[in-house]
Amino acid sequence: MDIAVQASLFDDPTEGARLEPLGDSVRRRALTAGAWIDVRPGWLQGSEQLFADLVDQVPWRAERRQMYDRVVDVPRLVSFYAEDAPLPDPLLTEAKTALDAHYRCELGEPFATAGLCYYRDGTDSVAWHGDTIGRGGTEDTIVAIVSLGAARTLALRPRGGGASLRYSLGHGDLLVMGGSCQRTWEHAVPKSTRPTGPRISVQFRTRGVR
């Protein structure tokens, strides 16, 4: 199932970058086994300049990973901001504060870290996985993803098999995975054979979840 989020159609760059309200604009979808996802299209309006600033200012790094009998390049650039580290743009700090307020009752704690991924074109991707390193492997948690730049597919599927969901996210869209989602579902950004522009994903997580 493809679910297109076309927030950029309503984005007015003359008004500058800004966060829209959350509240009732967030739409929740219950999944299986106590998992859920929230979607708020176009949460961060006028995000083009923020995207350009992050491309230039974030200390991106390329990673390499053991894959069977060889070491391969990770197909994306990454950067990680640990707990209490200053975020690379005030708008991301504002976004974290808004997410803390909106999810305080469910989460019971603030978001603590921010991981950034830079998908330079359609050949960059991330394989199926859940954020199960640390507490995410045993506890319910919430991971909030803000997408900037060109829209890319974020796919979700139940662990062990079942129908998958596909969201096209970009241009300041927000997708939040909660409940048991990291343990009972997997998510991925698949490669694309179509020409596509670059995208930055900003993932806000709680303490001890990677």
C-alpha cells in the first residue's frame, strides 16, 4: 500500500521555515501487537533552507560495516547528536521541544538524542530493521522522524511476515513510530530506480534507544 504525503504542494517558501501545530492534526494508525504510527504531513513548512543548511553544516560521515566475509560502505551519510549535545539548527531544537510536549503523557520522558541520515540519491538506502539496540529491544518506545528534502519511501512491515505499508515522506513531513513498533515491526528506506533528489531524515529518540 502506497500512502503519498504531498506537503510540499502547500508549502509557501516566502513565509520562512516554521513548525505547524501538532495537536489534532496528527493522524494515528493502530498496527498489530500494540504498535502504532502517527503521521503529520507538512509539519515543518518552508524547510528548503533548513535542508540546505544541514547539508552544509552537519559533520556528515561515511560508515563501513561488516557484511558476511567483507566490509562494505553503508549507503548513506550519518551524524549523531548525543544527549545534551547542541543540535545543528534552532528549528530542530524547537521541533524536539514540540515533540516533547505532544508525547509527554505517553512517553513519560523527553526525547534525548537525534540521529541524522543523508540520502544523497536513490541508490542510498537503509535495510529492514527496528531500533532495538538498548531499551528499544525490550521496552515500548517512541521514535519521531522528520523528513526534509525530496520525498522517499519509508516502508514498514510486521516482523515474521504480513502486509507492508509504504509512506512517501519529505518536505517537512513527520512520522512517529510508537508502542511496540520497534520490536514487532520493521522499517526501511528502499533503493529507488527512479531519479530522485536528496533527503535528510532526522530521528529523535529517547535515552538508551538506537
